[in-house]
Amino acid sequence: MAYISLYRKYRSQTFGDLVGQDHVVKTLQSAVESGRIAHAYLFTGPRGTGKTSSARLLAKALNAENGPTPTPGDDDPICQMIAAGTCPDVLEFDAASEAGVENVREAIVENAQYMPMMCRYKIFIIDEVHDLSSKAFDALLKTIEEPPSHIIFILATTEYNKVPPTIRSRCQKFEFHRASLSDLVKRLEYVAQEEKIDIEPGAINAIARMADGGYRDALTLLEQAMLTSDGKVTLVHIYDQLGLVSEETVDAILTAVKGYDVPKIIEQLNEVYRLGRDPRAILESMIHRLADLTRAAYGIDIGGTQDAAQEAALHATAALLGREFLLDLRGSLSEAHKSIREVTLPRLWLESELIKSATPKPTAQLVQAATKPEAKPSERTVEPLRKPEPVKSDKSEPEAKPKPEPARKPEPTPIPDDLDPIEKAWREAVVELSVVSKLMAARLADARVGNADGKTLYVEFSRQLDLDWFKEGQKRVPALLEALRNRLGDDWNIELGVGKRENAKVETQAVELPLEGQKLAETVREIFGAN
């Protein structure tokens, strides 16, 4: 007997064997039992989640000798023919290889006119239906819209958005979900037990993660591991077979990045390269590990095998790295994964990216210095040694001239308390902004507060040059408005202009004399923002 692949050998033969799609199974069985059978079904979802298998199960339920029945028997002769692919009334059509309009007309449209040979319904299963050409969809539309009573269509696709709306609107849609990690682990353990495969729990867990929710992919990876191993399938063998990096090595790289240990990063990368791993595999292994560490850091159960040592290492590494580091590095590596295909020297590029991530940021150092705790009163502090004062001799020596003290910044002029509230608020705002920026102080020196109408305040600049300077910077005008509203209230409307408010909208052009000497220098400083 010819060898049968695991994914074909363990394909679901009954609705009870279909793992992880309970919502689909329950709805289909209920429809068959109640007799509410649609003329067209559309199964959509990721690859390897049981769409084609479910189509065959539905064909069995509808065409079984004692049917339609939600639980067809394995010993039913028609069901056995459907499982073997030899039933003349259940026709499978691969749209990926037969996408033309002529194929659809010959294999489906013309064939749909004839009655079933031995079954209750003639069922067309069209796999990867989104690959049909637009003309083929047009040829199929009329038949799907008004099919004969003995015809049932079951369409399967991994790309629902590529199916025309005219086809989608005439089908009952069923969404197939990705398998959970625990469901994949249980299925792999069952198959390994049936096939008498000696495999480590960690290896099963690694295969389940790499399958990305696909049962067929999981069984294919298990079969590859079984055929290439010499005896027991270990976790190391799975890493070597899939070209992945072990979790311990990835944790060591992440810890080195966290600790700004550049030599350790380079050492770990060289060791991984020595084992034959390519940069893209390293990057993908790090992204997968960061996903698990993030879930552990936020207390989310990742499922899979509950190995105590692996769980302890996962939570310990997550606590060491911290949530903020995990999220930042996940973002950086995700962007790097988009660019690695276009890099000509991926090894050196990945090394530089990790070193860049390990370089401490200046802002972090400043924050650390600013938040450094002060010494407690109980702790002893060592004062710096003072130089001994020189002993004065009896000889008359010329006294050294005292060094001039550095010039102190002039303190702002105090604001009188008897001012108008609006004028007082203006002066306080000017003093606040002048402390922040000398340039802003110079621009506001000649500005004044104009008339206020209700809750509207008008700020008068004496020169258009000063107003333009404020508008050029993104943060200058908001800073001025915020300083005024902090004192007047958020409900105040503040307008900026040149001259009196009633003359602000009048555009005038002043003819100035040529700039010379000191006036020229001052104007240059005003324009270019020199202190």
C-alpha cells in the first residue's frame, strides 16, 4: 500500500473529528437535521483549517443512504466513495489550476444540467474559488443564482475579499477560525500516539507555534520531524529542522540588548551564524519570543504544554526585561522585518540594528540623573577636602586684587498689584515666557494688550516682523496663548495682530530708509533669531 501523508491520513471523516470549528459543525448539523439546506455555501478562512474537509463532510451528510443526516456512518457505501474521491456525483474543482471561463462552462455549467447518477444531490466543491477569472465568475453566476433543485455548490476560499459580491450575496457564509495552540497540541499528541512517535513535549509545542493555527501545516511539520529524526524527536531537532533559534539563545540576545552589552550581542550572533541560521530566521525567532514574553508580562496565558521549567524561564525573562522594553523592541524588530528583504548585507545590518537598540538614549540618562534619590539624613556624606589657608607673613606684600564677580542676570521688575486684571495677566505672561526664551522676550518687549470685547483679547505687536516670527514656530503661538489663558481662563478668545485692532486688517506698506551700522546689525539679529 502506498504511503499516505499524515494530513491526509488524519483528515476529519466525521463532524465529531473536526477540531476547533464547533460553530460551523453545529450550524451545518442543525441545517441538515431541519431540512433547511441552502443551494450554495461559502467556506472562508486561513489555510489548513478544515474548509475542504468540511465540504466533504457536508456532502456525506446530504448524500448518505439513510440521509440527509447530521451523523452519517463510516460504513455507508456512498460516504466511503466520497471519502475516497470516487463518487461521480460529488465533483471537486480546483480553481487555482482551472480558472478559465471554458473550464467553468465544461466542468460545471454544462454538467449541472444532468441529474445525479446515484446520489440525492450533485455537489460541486470549488476550492480556492477566488482564483477564478472574472469571465469565469460571470459564467458561474447564473447557475449559482438559480440552480436546479438537485445541485448544491460549496465554495472554499482563503481570500474572501477577492470573491465578487454578486457571488457572495448568493451563498451562506461560514468563517473558519485558526486553531488555538492548545487544540493543535492535543491534535499533535493524538497523532504522535497513533503513529507511535517518540517526541518531547517541548518539540510538540514548538511545532504547534510554527503551524500558525493550521492543522495541515502542523501535521506536515510533524511528519518532516518524524522522517528526519533518528529515534526520538527532540526540541533541538525541531530547531535544526525548521532553521530556528532556541529560546535560551534568543533570551540571551534580548538580555544583552537590555543591558547595553554590545560584545555579548556580537558573540551570540556569531554563535547563531555558526549553527547555520540566517539573519531572517534570527529575526523571526526573536519576534516570536517577544510575543510570548509580552503575553507573560501582562499575565496572558499563551496555552500549549505546561512545562514548569519553560514557564518559569518565560516569566523570569519577561520580568527582567520589563513591559516598556518589550513593546519598544517589538516595534523596532517589526519594522526591521519589513526591510530585511531589501538589505544586501543582512548579517551586518541585523547586527547594527541590535546594537542601535542596545545604545542607551540620552533622554533616559537625563531622566535617570534627574530622578536620582537624594541621600537620606541618616547616611553619612563625605565633604570635599578644603585647601589650607596660607599663613600670613610679617612682610608687607601687595594684596592680590579681588576677582570681579560674574555679572548677575537682572531680576524681572515686580508687577504692581493695582493694575487692571487684563494688564496684570499680560505682564505676568510676558515675564513667564521671557524666562524661557530670550528671543521671545525681545519679540514681546514692544507688544501690548489692546481693547477687550467681552471674552476676546487683542495682542498688538508693533512690528509685522515680530508677529511673523511667532507664526513661523509651531510652538510659539500656542505657548503665548496658553500663558494668557492660564491667567484669564480657557473661555477667552485671543487674537494676534499688528497695530490697533480697528486698523489690523488694513494692509500698509512702509518705505524704510536703508539699514546701516548698528540698526543693520540689530535687524539681522532679529530676523535670524540670534541672542
